[in-house]
Amino acid sequence: MGKRVLVAMVILLAAGGLAQAQDGDLHGVLDMTYQSKYLWRGIDVYGDKSAFQPSLMLDLYGTGLGLSAEGHRANSSGFETTERWDFTLFYKNAICPDEAIATQYMVWWRYFYHPDAPLDGIPAGLSGDVDLQEMAALLSWPNILAVEGLVPSYVLVKLWPAESGSFVGSQNIPGLTAGTASGFAHIFMLDYGIPIEGLLPETPEQVLRLHSEAVFNDGVDPRGIGVDHDWTNAVFGIATDFELAENVLLTPGLYYQVTMDKSINPDKDETWVTLGMSYSF
């Protein structure tokens, strides 16, 4: 029943956005990204193995509504059941865009689909379904700080199991810490874009994008095994774009995660690189 209601909401929102479209065009971005590790909400999903991440984002005719699909697949065998596709409906806009209190916002509903689920060997009475859903809101303030290009942001995430009686929805799994995928997360981010002289002869100028974030996890665990209610991890990264052709970008990135709570990642701090190729239309 819940899934049918959510699908109906998606259709109504998309139809409403398209009805508002007048002279807007359909735009989007097709992207393919290699990751030397895949870290999600602080969790090393593929155990230090590399991953491939294809994605498609569509901006629906300038209405603020958009749709996206993003895949996550390990480049090594043994992780078939953790392959995941994220389907998102989002809306973005801005309040007082020319003022010091300018606020850019985006809200979304996302469905995390695991094509190789349900899992086998699940304790009796539980479903092996591991699909998830989330609602989230992102707020950014591009003009609030005195330093141009320095932008603070905040994200509130509510995650829950797609099926209440599933492996990731149970709070009583024999042999495992009591937990559930349902919960909240608070993400505090700070981004800084630094214009520099272009690193390629054909590029007169480009931007180094510095990113940092700290996560307070209020009990949400996508694995459904339980995490502490605490500051779990912080991420620091740098990325930039190289224009290879019209509307074609090559984007390398370097990231480092400080793991502050072992319940989210028992191994260690993490370092990884990414290399993305995108086409905008």
C-alpha cells in the first residue's frame, strides 16, 4: 500500500511540474564515474574494492522538478547483493536569491533498489528485502559568509526500510546488534570554489572545489545492524573539471574520511579517488 501511495505522489508531482512548463527545455546530465572505494554514509560498502557509478539526471523543463537514476556496482565479484540503484524525484529552488540571506534548497524522495535482493539465509520470520527509502532536504546559503565562494549547507535525512518486516527493518536479529535502517541523519557541509588558471592550454580558467562535511547519525543504519547516536564521520575532498569537448567534462577527485565512530566503519580512516566523465545536454 505504501509503495502505491509513493508512486502516485511521484506521478502527481511530475505531472504538476510539466503542466507549469512553458518555454523551458529538457536538460540533463549523463555521467559515468569510477571510484577506487565506495563510501556511503560513512560505510565502506565494498570493502576497499573499487566501484562503477553510472547516472542520469533530468531537469524537467526548468520547473525545478527533476528525476535521476544512479547505479552503484562493485568492480569485483562477491558483492552482487549490494549492487544498488537510486531513483530520485527532487525539487529545487531559491529564496531571496540576491540577498545576504539567500537560501538555495532542494527536497527529494529517493528509493534505493537492490536488483539482486532478497537475501538468502535470513532468520525465520524476516523478509530478505533490503530496499530502502528516504526523504531529505538540503539548504545552502551562498551569500551569508563574507568570503566569496564559501558556502555552508545543511542536509536532514530520514531513511526507512521499504518493507517493515525486512532484514534491515527488524530490531531483533539473532547474533547481531539490535538496530534498524530507520532513522535520521544530520549532515553539515562547507564548500569553497577557488578559481585558478586553467591547467590545460585550451582552458583559460577552472575552479578547484573544496568540500568538507561532518555527519551526526541519529541511529540510521542502511545495513540494519545498529549504529551509535553520535558524530560518526567527516569527509574532506577536492575536485575539478576539465572540459574535453563541448558539454563533455572529465572530473577527477580526491577524498579522505575521518571515522569517528567504529559502529559506522570498524576498519579505519579512508582515502579514495574518483574519475568521472559527464555529458550535459
